[in-house]
Amino acid sequence: MRTHFEFNAIARVGKITAIGSILKVSLAAEYGKRNDRGDFESNPFWNTVTIFNEATIKWVKENVGPGDLVHARGTARETSYDKNGETIYGVTFACDQFDRLAKKAERQDDQQ
């Protein structure tokens, strides 16, 4: 039986950073809520996805910008490395699919 560990995100783009032959895109998912006064309190959670596919990297660079609403999907992998005798753990979100759902300017006020 083949198994995999997958992530699926609908989020807003923060920074897009090219690092060598890969592209890292920070994404914010909003988990805000209304407080006791009825005011909306923002509580974004940030994660960074890594894109390895050259064609996808080119498309993202040409078509996606900060604030855009996107759908990202791929596999999650735990990573570890040694730093001065201490093991450092992390997670890589390796993005296989990346689509823009809406440009920042097209966004409706989703806080209401």
C-alpha cells in the first residue's frame, strides 16, 4: 500500500523568495475571530511552502504577488540536521500544485 502525508492550504501570499533553484512562498492562513465586543481580531498563522518544479516557479514569479489568495497542495516532510551537536527539527512543505484563486485587488472584505 502506497502512503503519503499531504497538506492542502488556501491562504494569502506574504513573501516570495528565490533561493538557488527553488522558490519559497510564505502563506498566511487567517484564524481570527470576533472578540467579546464584536470586533474582528486577526490571528494569522504563517507557513512557508517550497516549490521545486521549474515550470511552477516560473508561473508563480509571473502571476502571483503578495496579498493574492492561493491554493497550495503538496507533501509535508519532517527534516532534521545537526547544529553544533544539537539536532534541529523542521518541516518542509514541498508544494506540488499552486494556483491563484484571486488577485489582491479582487478580494472582497472577508472580515465581515
